[in-house]
Amino acid sequence: MGRLYRGTCKICRETFAARSPANLLSKMSKHRWKKHEKWMIRRIKEGQAEALLNPSVQDFVSALKEGPRAALKVYGDFTERQYQSIKVMMDALEAILPVELVASWKAIEAFHDIRKGI
């Protein structure tokens, strides 16, 4: 027989066992929705509320249109991972963007490089 995977519910300490990790996760997820539905709904709502606080790509591009100062405010809320994602997008679009946007983007990029010590 295969290996037996075990898990425990963090909320009620009920234990689970399955022959594959996928089956174990499935059992635990079904248990949470069945026994702890309000907890799951609260977690989802908390995540949605927190997502609204994170700046989006659209926020950044709108700020770039206003100028480097506005873009710098939005940039301050980005994580490194979000910045890298936007950098890939902006580098791809740089050739077709208006000169003003490119200038604002270059200012943000230079600020990032100085801040990270590159």
C-alpha cells in the first residue's frame, strides 16, 4: 500500500488521513465548508477587503498619466513582486506608449534602482 498522509483541522483539531495529498486536501476542505462555514466565509470576506487596499496595474497606469509624483505615491504601496510584474508589462509596452508615460515610467524605474541599490 501507499503512504498514508495525515492532516489536522486547525479549528477543531479533527484528524484526517488519505492515500494522496490531493485527497487529504479535498477531505479537509469539505470538512471546513461543512463544519466551519461561517469561518470560511469570514476568511473570504477578509481577503476581498484586503485586496481592495492593494494598488492595481490600472491605478499605477492612471498615476503615470498624471505624472511621476502621483506614480511614486502608488509605487510606494507595491511589493517587489508587484513591481516586477508591472516592469515586465511596461517594458513590453514601452515602444507604443506616449513619450510622457515613458518618461514617468523611467523616473519610477530609476527611483526603484536607487532604492534597491542597483
